[in-house]
Amino acid sequence: MNIERFLTQSEGEWQSMRSGHSLAFKQFEEIISRISIKLIGKNDPEVLHILNCTSYSSHENALPIKMNWYSSSDWNENESYKNTSGECILIAIPTEKDKGMMLRSLGYLEPQKAISSYKFLSDGTFTLRTQYTGSYVEERIWFASENVRCRSSIIKTSESSGIMQTSFASEIRSINIKSKQETHF
Amino acid sequence: MNIERFLTQSEGEWQSMRSGHSLAFKQFEEIISRISIKLIGKNDPEVLHILNCTSYSSHENALPIKMNWYSSSDWNENESYKNTSGECILIAIPTEKDKGMMLRSLGYLEPQKAISSYKFLSDGTFTLRTQYTGSYVEERIWFASENVRCRSSIIKTSESSGIMQTSFASEIRSINIKSKQETHF
């Protein structure tokens, strides 16, 4: 597996069922999302802006994607459903065949820019590690089939290895959208 | 990672939060379990019985464990909580350093004996594949830290690659029990 193939496989519209596990409080959270992943050109103005803010500005191997999501969760402080939506740009910068860096306009956990490192495991599972100011996140994504992917995350406190929360998502591709996808690489 | 080290790391009492995703119906299931994993001797009568029913009866590398679980689920046909408990014996038979077979007295999905194949990924993640009569299950287990492990499963129909259900468990070791553990290998 390499990053270009992985991102191409991930492109499309996904219906996601996600479960969050809050380990200290033994609380479950259930989240239903629609996620859109689209390959975009490396000369996109937002991509150039992110690259120019880092030391990767002249990197020719940059592989950018845009992600949009709309989520509905069963859990919040008022015990009512909570809807959120968002958008971010991720730019993969391969440094070797099976590893590299991932720049994000928004972090998964904290609303700030982040630089992650990625690595593929021997079976093609994509793993991503991100250090935020107050936490550390390990994510992994693997394909169960062409149109079903699994995504897990582990959130740790950054000072120690204390694990605060885990999550797992089962994502099914919306087939109609996939047939319209174009590859920009 | 090798199987002996993996099973030794897994030994102990675990508190498990597990989420099931029924993909066709978009239904979540929440399961709280206590799981006990104990290394047992290869001359245990139940182990000898299982080995004698297979072609592995004379295998000197057999590594058996006994698992007990007590589970409480939020979902069943009557929409009330459902409690289940069970016990099974698993016998690992390594064939290479990072792969081998796993014999089970009970299958994960179907209440029948099963022979699975296991393989470790490059980061030490344990993966297990089992073919049952009516289905095919892929499981993976990885350690987030010494005392937290994650376990996912994907259940497919055996005739096609249709995916029926996924699950994910976050498991925390009960520390008091671990200090009493003995290694039988």
C-alpha cells in the first residue's frame, strides 16, 4: 500500500457509524455521519496557504484531500442530540514508500493546525500519530472491502500514556457518488 | 511480537466496553463485559481432548488459554438488557514466528469448534481469520498500552464479501488481578 493508492481508495461519500468509548466513565457515544473525501489539486489556494506556513512549501510530492462531514451524536451535556459539521484539508507528504507526514488545516481532536506522521502496516492498514498541545492521538484506517472501511482512534493525555477515549467507525461508501469521482493526481 | 508474548500480555481480568455496528440496519449495540484470560497447561484434559480431535494432537508448541466472560448488552428482541456468559479454550499452534493456527472449543460467532489462522502485523497487531459454516470473521487485537487493549471484528457472509456486522471493544485490565497472575509457559 502507498499513500496515493490509499487516498484514491478513500475518495467518495461515506455513511459512517461511529462509537466513542469514554473509558474513565464507561460512557458510550453513538455518532452517525456523512463524510465526503475529495482529492484536490496541489495548486489549490488553501493548499498553497497551508504549505507556505510550513517547511514543506516546495514539496513536489504533496497529495492534498478535502474532507467535509456532517455528524449527529446522541450525547451532549443536555442529553439531547447534537449536530456538528466541518471541513478540513489534509496534505500527505510521503518521505518513504510506506511513511510520511500529514498536514491538517484542522486537527481531529483540537481545532488547530496539526502535523501528523503516518505509516502503513504490513497488511496496508494506515496509521496516523498526532501530537496536540494537550493530547496525543493514534488513528488507524483499514479497508474491510472496497466499499467498507474501519477507522479507530485512541486519545491519550500527552504528559503520560493515560488513555482517555477510544472510538471506532464503520464506514460504507455511497456507491452512486463514487462513480462520479475523478482522480486529480 | 510472537504468540507467547502476546498471550502472556493478554492474561488477566479485563473490563470491556464493546460496540456492535449492524451495517444494514444502522443499529448500534452496547455491551459491557468482564473477561478473564488465563494461560493453562498443555496437559489439561480439555486441551488434550481438543488436540486429539484434530491433526495437531502431537504438536509440542501448543499454547493453550482459557477465556471466561460475563456480558450485559443493551439490545435484544425484547428491547431489554440481555446477559450472557461463557467459557472457551483456545489453543495457539505457531507454524512460523509471526503466524500459526488457533483451535477453539467454541467459535466467536457460532457455537461450534473452529480452526482459525492468525498472523501478526508489522506493529504487533494480532489478526485472526475464521471460516464458519455460514460466515467469515476477521478479528484484530492491539495494545494501546500495557493495560488497555483494543479488539475489532468484521463479520462477512461466507458466500460473498458482504459485510454484516462490525464490532469494537476497549478493554482495561483490572490491575489487582494481574499482580496475582502466573505464567504457565
